[in-house]
Amino acid sequence: LQSLVAGAHKAKSLKRWRRIILWLVQIMRGRRWRVKLPEGAVQGHMYSLEWDAEGGAGSELHRATEADAALVDLTDGLVEQLEADELVEWVTAHAAIAEILGQERPGESEAHARQVVQASVSGQVPQEVEIRGRSSLAARLSERGSTAEALQVLQVARSLDPTNSALRDQTAVAIQREEERQSQDIKGMLQRLKQNLGRDLNASDLPGLRATLTELEGMPLTWEAVQETAIGKEIGRCAKLEDAQIASQA
């Protein structure tokens, strides 16, 4: 259903995937005696809902529940109680829901994708499903600016399938975003240091100038960042000072 008519049946597909997870949560509840759980764990879980009848064209896709986004009540100990075939159903459902929700409900999509990645440490998750989960998680992380973590997630996915062109393209986009983020961070730092240099030059604060120049020496500067912030003017003024150490640093 998920793939029919360009996703026209997303809502029904989403409802059915959630029913699978509800069924598995009920199984885990029946096995909770095997693990020591914090008081109240799993009670009131995100999937503590009745199996309602089919219907509501699109209502399921846009329905929001707090627990749907957080998955806060589920413990790793309970997931570990699933049998191998049950775990496959569990991660497949979470991977599918993460893809369906996507950018429409990014927080919930990320939470479901994390369930796949967390379960993958067992070594029992099918490679294709783990890749789907990691791809969804990386997409959500990249969208909210956590590109460094996204690249870590994608690195593992690519190690599972080095020839996957979609993963290669997704990684390239994430790398570009990370480079842009780092560039903006460097520019922001340079603007701050430029202000410090200007202040210390006007106040003839030699210790302050030495400290700022030392901080500059340890930065991974780019010509673009230096040009855009125009910090060269302050550096030039420092180079003309009589203080040998400051002139040398500049």
C-alpha cells in the first residue's frame, strides 16, 4: 500500500504499520517479567490505543501524539526480549513509518528511525532495513543542522552497501551542508576575534592582543572567511606594533 499511486494510501499504510508495532508492544509487555524495569515503564506506551476501524482518509497521517514523537516509555531491555523474526517485524515497521512521516512530521520520523538504528546493534536487523532506517535518520538530522551526526550515521550505512548510489548522493549533500556549517562557524568566530582585536588595539591591551592572536593561530582559516570578515585590517595594525611577539604572531 505504501508505494501505490505515489503514496496515495500513506494513511492506511501508516495505520497498519502502527498496528504491527502495537502487536509487538503487547508481546513485549507479556515478557516484561524477564527484565527489571523502572516503575511505570511501558505503561501508557505510545501504542496504547484501540485498534480502530479503517477510515479517515489522511487523518492517520496527520494525527499527532506526544508519545509518537518521543518513544519515551520503551526500554532497550524490552526490545531485547523479541525473537529474531519479531525484531525484523519491529524494525521494518519503524523504518516504514519513518519514511512515511518524513518531512511532514520530522520529529516523529527521527524517533522511529532511531528505533531501527538502536536495534541494529543486535546484529539481527536485515541490512536493507538498517540502511533505510539510517538514511531516514540522517535525512532528519541533516535537515535540523546536525550534519556531523548525520555523516556518522551514513558512514555506517555506506559500509553496509558501498555501491549504493542513493547513499553516496545523500552523503555528498550532508558533507556540503557540514562544510557550509563549519564555514559559518568560522566566520562567526572571526567576527568575534576581529572585534576583540579592534577593542584591544584601541585600548593598547597587549596581553589581550597576544591572547586573541594565539586563538587565531589555532583556527582552520579559509580565504573566503578571512575576506568576508575583513579581519586583515586589524591583523595589519598588529603587525606594525613595536611589540616583537605581537608583530611576529600577526
